[in-house]
Amino acid sequence: MSDHFKNVVDAIAATASLSPERVAICDGTTTMTYAEMMERASCVSLKLRRHGVLPGDCVTVALDHDIYMIPALLGVLRVGAIFVPIDVGHPPERTKAIVATCNAKACLASSNLFDGAQLFHADATILLDFNGHAPSDDSTPDPCDSAYILFTSGSTGKPKGVKIAHRSLYNYARWAANTYFKDGQHVTALHSPLTFDFTMTCIFPPLMAGSTIRVFHRSEQAFTMRDILKCPEVTVLKLTPAMLAVSNELPLYHDNLKRLIVGGEDLKAEIARQAANKSRGLLEIINEYGPTEATVGCMYHRFDSEAEVAPSVPLGKPIDNTGAVLIDQDNKIVAGAGEGELFVFGECLAEGYLGDAGATERAFREDVFGIKRLYKTGDLVYQDIDCNYFFRGRMDRQIKIRGHRIEFGDVESAALTHPLVYDCICFETKNSDFSELGMLAAVLSSIEKSELVEHLRTRLPQSMVPSRLDICFDLPRNQNGKVDLATVLGKFRS
């Protein structure tokens, strides 16, 4: 992939012009060529302009998980607007907060999600269709313009909007296209939601490389993985460690799958080794690390089944135009082997948090250690003598479950809106090799656990509802008045 482009829009358009009749997207019954995809993207950009959408405007997208989602996203970017994924199935108050924070000019919605989207946008909801024809006069986004905003869990109970610029998206997508898709005509599986930044790997890099996206309709995880593994077309698959563990329990239907990209949470070496052994060593497994604030992925490591001896697969080394340093407790850079908090820098960094200068200033450090800008990941990491990085854990009240980042404070804030809950604490528990979210809630009078769970479900995405929950009248505290976490955890083990 050439490096002379400045954004994914121009790079994909160039690929389409070289191979217009190549299949860009398919779903098992319908195919769309690169020429057809770009024509539909132009129709969308024309429709957005006619509704008054201008470069720099936010457009929320409530789109079906189908082949038409991709030209819709390209259409938003072609007009110079910023796409903001929403899920109309999430609790309404949360979605309203997202729409209000980004001050969306419009919402682009698929037909069967149109009514749900109107609850948040009223007259500003635009039905996705591909009628009309647009001339090729779309604005070329500047590298410094925002491409998309993803809302993640926030410690105050309010979702945080992470702004990603075109230069950062292009830097990642160009690297991923060259790393994952350059060695042949690949087909990658698209199965995860657009609200998950993990999904960007399955959209922009393959299109820049001239590969094909195979869309799988979302269903129960085991069924989705089975369908993907049975599909002989798929050669590249991105999945979380939890999905990989599910896949390890399923048959290996064919040998066409060549590469697994694993990301979203800590990858245990044994799970990767099981997948490698199952494929008789024919499968390349890549561990990709990156918080949303570092644009999908900023470090990677190719798994070596024979050489890996640590419990977790290394995070690896930084991708192109990206760097990393560890800062110890004395606020000094860790030189050589040692442990500290991971800070990343370079083209990967997000612009910051939408409408929250304070949070941006706390997370993104300016002019430190001679580096123009650093992102404080909150991850405790060990660095070996070869400068490979290994995940040790979190340094704050945050975990990742099945790739979804969850701030404990976000869940606790939702629980405290129940009139009988006056205090609570969230914590991480383990189920085999995977994290689970637990909560102990202190109540004023007796309530059923099921009542509190239902209360949380109306306010949080399902991924943020604790899988283990208990109720008490007082949280256990130590002599200093702080919550005694050891006692809390003991309660859940007993």
C-alpha cells in the first residue's frame, strides 16, 4: 500500500479505480464490486449534502450489520463529516447522552432501525438508500480532520467520546493493510459491531489492499464463530481471546484460514497455543494491542508456539510511526528490562475526548521526556531486554471483558440511581482465563438481585451488566474506613 495518500477515503478510491470489478463486499448471497461500492458511497454523500451536512459535522449512524453499512460509512467520510456509531438497542438515556454530546447534525439509519433512531434525532434522521447519482466533487478530508468518534465507558457514568483524526486512522489502516492483507487476495470476516473499534480492522485495511469483506450477521458468539470457521472463503479473521477460546472448541472445517488477529484483551499463551496446534502450525496468530485512544492497534506480536514461555502472549512492539515508553513510580523512563505504566505516542494518538478538556489533559501529556505528546494507558507493563512488552494488569479501576472496556465508576453510577442502593463497589473476578465483572451493592432495605440487574439493564449495554452480583446492608470496611476489597472478594469465593 502506497504511503502517498493522506486518508482512507482517497486510498480506497484509488484501489477501486484499479480493480473496479473486483468483489469488495459479500454476505454469502449478495456481492458488491468496488465500483458499485464507490457509486453507493457517492449516493450517500449526495443525500447528506442535500440535508445540509457539511465537512466537520457529526453524523450518527444506526446501520444494519450488512453489506450496505460499508458504503454508508464511506459516504459520510467522502462528504467530510464525522461518523459516530450508535446502537439503538442500548438503553435510551445512554444513547441520548451520546447524541447530545456530539451535537449530531443528522442520523443515517437503515430502514428497520429508522424508527428507533428517530427517538433520538426526530426530524434529522435520514433513511439510508442509494437513489440518485453524485458527481465526483466530494471534499478530500484533511489529515487533521476528525474521521470518527467512538464512545467508551466513562468513570463518571457518562460515556466518553474518543475523537480519531484521519491521519491516525490512515496510519493504522495503511500499516494493517500491508501487514495483514498484502500477501494475496484475502477475504476477511466482518462480524463485530461498529461501536467496537476492533471492527475498523475488518473494514478499512482490507479495502485499501483490494481484498474482500465477508459480512456475517451477528448472533450468539458460538454460532457466529462456527459459521465463520465453516466458510471456506475466509482467510483472515479478527477476534477477541474469548472468541478464540470458543473457536478452539469447534472443528477445523478447512485449511483456508491463514491468519488470526487477536485483540481486545489479554491473550493467554495457552489459548493461542491450542489454536496453533489445532491448525498443525499452518495458522499465523498475531496479538494486536491498542486502546481506543491509540486508534485500534498500536503494537503487535506474532505468536511463536515453541518460543513463548510467559503466561500471556507479548504485546510486542509498536507499529509504524508509533512509539512506546514505560514510566516507573519515580516518574522516570524504564531503561532496559523493568516494569512501569505504558505510555504510547506518535501518529496513533486520538485527538482527545469530545467536549471534555479536563479528561483530555489528564490522559494526554504534552512535552514530557522530550516527546511532543503521550497517552497514559493505565496499563501496567513489563519490558524485557529485547524491548518486547508484556501486559501485567490495570493501574486504575477499569477492565476489558470480551474486548469491551468497562470503567467501574460507570457501572457504579448506574447502580446508585436505584432508590434503595446507597453504596456499591465493582471489581474484577476470574472465570478460568477470562475476566468477569462483579458488584457488591449496599441497600437501605431488602431487594431481589434480579430487580437490581434489571435496573442496570435499562441503563447500561449488556456487556457492562455485572455477571456476578450480591447485595448487603453495609459494605465491609477496614480500620481506615476504606472498602475492604479482600473481604468483598472472599464473599464471592465462598
